[in-house]
Amino acid sequence: MLHRIKRLNSLVKYVLQYIKTVFGHKLYPGRKKITVFLYHEISDEPTAFSQSFGLCVSNQVFRTQIAWIRRNFTIIHPADLLQPRQIPSNAALITFDDGFHGAYHNGISYLNEHKIPSLMFLNMGCILDQKPLESALACYYSSKENLQEIFPGLNLEKNTPLHLSINPRMMEEYLSIKSYSDYEKINRYQGELATVSEIMSYTDSGFHTLGNHLYRHWNAEALSDEEFMHMFNENRERLSDSEYVVDFFAFPNGQPGSCFSQRHLSLLKEAGVKKIFYSSGGINDDTDKLLLNRTALFETDNTKWKLWKRLVIANLIGNNHSYLV
Ligand SMILES: [Zn+2]
């Protein structure tokens, strides 16, 4: 009986949230709400790495999703976030992480063509060297051999996976034992990253802007505070070469707790960063907050009903993390 009441209760909650999600902006036009969408790769040929994390959206589904976002939201330019008075009700921001070649070639080229603003968070170290993201390297190595033998101090079964726990010292140690540096093979497993000149050609439109994702794709929780800030500052410095940059930061991997914590937020706030993004799939009720949540869209979100469902869940998740910034 109690179980039934609980189920009914969550059903009522879901229905109410559904109504609020679909009609909310009409009922409360003055609210400074923002939905930040997150993409990684746009391609009809997903790589093994992007498939294992659901990172790739096909061209057709991407266009369906963008058309739905345009119908139901006002898409803002990232710089508008710094002028909260200008933010319309039911605003959306379209963001990407990591700088995949397909995200540019298939996604941002389409957005630029339709004069739709977008924001890409980059690890400039990986882009400049054209070497794989550290998270992809860790996943590739994990799939190839028994890492427990190489890192006996690490309990990969019980603790977090290697791509969240590996740090620069471990990577160096691993490469010194294995002298594994078949980056071309790993790039194929991961998917190619765009080059600096490609990225710059997309920013020239004025619709595409760049943000900071650390100099390399380490998990913030696996770094010391000094390493974290060094990676943050080095990337900030490299990005400042372009005029199409906002001083925004997005955490690699993006989950509160396993990927970042309060101490990172305090360090970033002290450094004067203008906005910080994470990605636990929620919607923000207040654009003025320094810390904003993002909602990834997936290949399976391929009809308007599935997209509304994604949004209802995102509204239920919200931006109610326990961190204070
Ligand atoms: Zn990333």
C-alpha cells in the first residue's frame, strides 16, 4: 500500500513538472531561467570511445534537436550571460566540450550557417599537440591491459575508474614502463580533435565562442590544487590569443563529487572566473549564479516527446547542488 502511494506521489510530481516544463515560461515570463545544453561529438560515424560514453549525436538527430530548441527557447550568445538584464525568459545556451573535429565540421558549421550562437570548452594542450584527451588515453589503456599490475596502489574495482583517478605522475610512470605512444591509433579510437586553424576559422563568424576546460583533460579531483590551477591558468593564457573567448570554465567529466568539489569552486572564484559549468543534467532557475548546470542531449533524444521528457527530468534535477560559491 505504502509502495503504491509512493509511486502515485512520484507520478503526480512528474505530471506537475511536465506541465511546469512545457508551459512554465508562459506562466512565469519574468524568471531568469536558463537551460544549458551540452554536446560532444556530432557525426554519423561514432568512434568506440564516443559510443561507450554516449558522446556522439548523428547529423540528422542534431538538426532535429536544434530545431526543437529554436522553437521552444530563445538561444542566447554566451556573452549575454554577463549582462543578466538582457537575458530573455526561457533562455538556452548551446555548449560543446573537447573540440572534436565532427562537432565543428557537422555541428558548429550548421549553427554558424543559421546564425545560432555556441560555446566550445577546449583543452588547448590537447588541441595544440593533437594528442588524445587524457580521459580517452586512460579508457584506451584500460581496455588493453591489466592496469592493476601497473598501478598496484590503485583499487580500480572499488574506487573510481582510471579516467577519473589517473593523474600526471601516474601517466608519466605508465608511459615510462610501456613507452606506449601510439597516439594515432588512440586518436582513431577517440575521434580526431579539430586543429587550431580550423577552430579559428569557425570563431571568425562571431557566433562561436571559446571557453576553458583545463589545459589537458584531467579529472580535477585527481589533481593537487596547484596542478589544477596551473592547468586552469595555462589554458586561460593560451585561449586569450583569440578575441572570441569568454572567461568561463567547464569541469572535465562534470559530475559533482567524483569530478570536482568545493575547494575547486573556491579556487576558481578567487581567480575571478565569470561562470563555472558542471554537467549533472539539470536546468538553472537563476542565471545570476556563478555555478551553472548543463543538460547533455543524446542520440536517443530524437523526437519532441523524448526531448520534453529529458527536460522534465532536467527540471527535477535543477541546480540544487550543495556547493556554495
Ligand atoms: Zn570534456
